[in-house]
Amino acid sequence: MPAAGQEVVSGYRIGPKDVLAVKVLEASELDVERRVSDDGTIDLPRVGAVSAAGLTAREFAARLRALLEEKYFQQATVEVEVREFRSRPIVVIGAVRNPGNLAFSGRWTLLEALTAAGGLAGEHGGVVHVVRRAENGLSDQVTIRVDELLVKADPKVNIPIFAGDLINVPAAASLTVYFLGEVATKGAVSLRSVDRASLLVAVARAGGLTDRAASEILIKRKEPDGRTSEIRANFKRVLAGRDPDPELQDGDVIVVKEAFF
């Protein structure tokens, strides 16, 4: 994905409904802000309707300069800026409150675009994908972790967003584990991928162990080849940080036996 955002803006092709700011240094009365019509033209003082669609801002400025120098000025200095990129809006899909197309000013960051889409929805996952189509038709994608963007507020991941970008916020995938034995709530417990799907997290979701629970916990797992594997964990040692917290997989059965005093 291009690091220099200005290159993306400078190569942008003007289209219908875009808003252009035109400035003529030799005549401030010609400074205007206009929307490109559906036929791709823009109506300007003195020169009338001028075709803008398909041109970059620099190319359109050169066209206006030629028209002004032909009739009004010996030398004209024309600047054109795209203020709103409505012909190629940003598209935000997935787990946001207001998914859809966003027209923008060309100076947004990822966080500003997500805010304009209403913010992340409750079911959002742990990553955001930004897809950008290059001039050669190929697409490039960058993946940003939500915690780095929102919790750590890392400015390096709050990347600039440009016309035509697609922002995809996948919903959190879920996995289900099953508790048997000495837990407060037996049965199925759902965990989201945005959470760390570990034994400690699952036990907390199940309401914790009962007073009669043994320290040793058995995790039964169905392997792809159909066999059942077993993982043993000492809950007290895991809780104290002396043993690693086992990662869980979808369908795991967690057996908490009763302690024999």
C-alpha cells in the first residue's frame, strides 16, 4: 500500500459529484468551489462549462489555465483541489454501526473513517482490513489490529484513507467449549476470537470453579483424524502463572473433577 498518501490523491481521476476548489491567483473573483455535474462538467465564471471527468486535479488545472490564457490573461496561475471524493467513495463494511459508502474530504485517517461509520459494532473482531486498488488494477491490503489502533493508540497504524478504499471490519468468530463437573455453570460456553480463548478465560465465563473442584483439569479434544486427545492442566499452577494457560479450540470438552478430601 502506498506510504506517500499524496501520490494517491494526485493520481485521482475526477468524476461526477466530486467537489472541486478552483483558485486563480491573478483574479480572486474566479475562486470558486463547485460540484462536478452528472455529465462530468463543472460550471466556472467566465469560461462556462468545462469537462473535468477523467482528469487529475493537475490536468484539469492545466486545461483551465489554457482557457483563461486564450481569452483573459497573458499568464494564469491555476490551482485545483478535490475537496470531496464522491465519485469514488470510501466503502466501510462489516462490524460497524453504519456500514456503507462515505464521501470524504481526502484527509481522513483510518480512525476518522471508522468514526464516520458510527464506530465499531459490538460484534467486531480483532482486526481491520484496508483494501486499496492501484492504478494498474491490482489490489493491496493492509491489516490493522484493533487493540493497536484503539487501545495502544499507535499513530503508525492510524493510516491515511483515500478515495475508493474498502475498509472491512470482520465480525469476531466464535468458538464453543463445554464444561462438565465442578464449575458454577455447566454446559456450553462461547468465546469470541477477539478474546484470548484460554482455559482461564473459559473458566471465568463459566462462573469459576466450585469449592469442591480438584486442581487438575482435563481438556478433551477431537482431532482432525477423529481420535480424541487429552490435555491436563493444574488450575492452581496456571492461575498463579507457574504453568502456561492452555489455548482452547472449538468443541473442546473441559472436565473438572471433584476433589477427594
